[in-house]
Amino acid sequence: MRVAESLNEALHGLLADDPGVYLIGEDLLDPYGGAFKVARGLSSRFPDRVLSTPISEGGIVGVGGGLALSGDKAIVEIMFSDFVTLAFDQIVNFAAKSVSMYGRRVAVPLVVRCPTGGGRGYGPTHSQSLQKHFVGIPGLSLFEVAPFDGHRDLFDTMLALEEPCVLFEDKVLYGRRTFTGGIVDELLRYATADGFTRVSFDDPEDCDCVLIVPGGLTHRALDAVRALLVEDEISCLLLVPRRLYPFDAETVAGLLGRAGTVVVAEDGTGGGTWGSEVAHRLHEIAWERLRRPVALVHAADSVVPTAGHLEQEVLVQDTDIRRAVREALRD
């Protein structure tokens, strides 16, 4: 099953099981089913709870937040995550604050789905990774889709928090197949527990480096891990967190094993990033166990070009991750 199909299956199951869940966004109705077809079939099956809206991201999220605040549950689709900036006020100043600004905790089960990232040649205004702009907002959790197993429990986890969540879904992942059964390939195995998927060749406790990436970078990170193992004889433990923020640094610290080197890679540009937050948290609680400061890999300081060869120069590639790991271990 491809990731888009897995997300679609998860939404079908969620709406079937919970009559209080609404799906809201642009062009969701069949036969179109959304820009990336994640909503395919839902409006035909649940016509009263799948609502196609005008082009107004602030309005869409505002309606979703209102539904969540009044006792229902809302999943909002932003067609391209670049335009979630138009809903920033509704997310930050309305939905996130509503959890706690009324003198008692108020449930606001809202999920804002954001198809994100480059790799498709969509150009500067349809290819950004904006995760860093939502880090550190009280009452707001950030999640990212990864290509491991099914995704129903991901939606259950977010809605159970009863607070607004932004879910980033890398657009390239939509067409990729999910990994199942704990097997990545003939070299690598994975296991998921405590909010992290762990990928390694052999004993995770005996790795040379811990590599942390959000779900959208999974395949590029896997390519780097394979090359490092086969060509450089460097063994990495790859960690893919389900929840980006708040980040569970304590669990990561417990997984360091003998590795004193940590590399964090992300698709966004540098400066005030999610990776910086991860490094800060690990430096706070595990500094004495690190051989050097956490190394960061991020996109070039540029808009994302449309031309494929230029896009590759800006976005993080497997070779960038491999280079960072080798340099970190060389110090």
C-alpha cells in the first residue's frame, strides 16, 4: 500500500468509527478527492461530514477550530502547506490558545494536514517545508507522516491529545510504498515504539552514529545509511519521530548506546529550526554522553527552484546526510 492509500484508509476508518469527525478542505469531493487523492471516496461515503470549501485557508481552519471547540473533531486539509501561512492566525491565536486561555483546559481536537516539501518541481511557492515556524507554540503539537505501517493510529493519537495538531505529509512520500513487518530491505530492519521508528542494520546499541530525521526524509536517510554501512563501514541508528514537537529527547537519550555522535537532518532552511530544538534538548540532558555537539543538516538558504537539477542543489540529499555523518565521526 502506498502512503497516500494508507492515509486514505485511515481516514475512512476514522470517519466510520466516529460520527463526530469532519473533514474540511478545498476540492475534496469525489470524483476529484483532493489534490493528492488522500480524500478519495470519503465524500461519497460520508457526504454530510466531508465538506469542500472556498479557497480561504484562514476560513477553513477557522471553521475547523470552531467545530473542535464546540465538541466535534475536525481534520482540515491545506492543499499545499505553503498556504498554511494564511491560516497562521487561526492556528496560533485562536486554536492553540483556546486550549488554555479560558481559565481551564478546553478540548480542541483539530488536525491541520499539510502536504509539504519539494521534489516535484512545483517551484518556490508550492515546495516549502515550514515546520520550524510552528515550533514552540504552547498548546500546539507537530507531527509528520512516515512510511512505516498503517496510519490510523497516528490520527487516533493526535485527536486523543484534544489540542490542535499540525500534520506534515511529504508530497513525495504519497507515491511511496509503506514498509511493513519490520523489514526495510535485505540490510535494514525497523521497530516502532515510544513514538519513534528505529531503523538499524544490527544491534542498535552498537551503532557509531544516531541519525534523526522527520518522516519526509526517511528514504534519503535510508540511502545514506546504506551507503555509510557498505562503503564506509559506519553503522547508524536511524530514528524517525512521529511527534516532532514537543520533542521527546529523553527517549532519544536512552537510545544513544555507545554512539556519542548525533546528526539531525531536515528539509527546511536553517535558522530557528526543528533540528536546532532537537539539538538544544539533547545538549541539555545528554551533553556528557556526546562526543561533539549535535550536527545539523538543512536546506540551502534559498527559495526552492522549479528546475529539477537546481531543486536538488537546494534540498537535502542523501549525499548531504552521508557527508555530515562522516564529518561528525572524523572530529
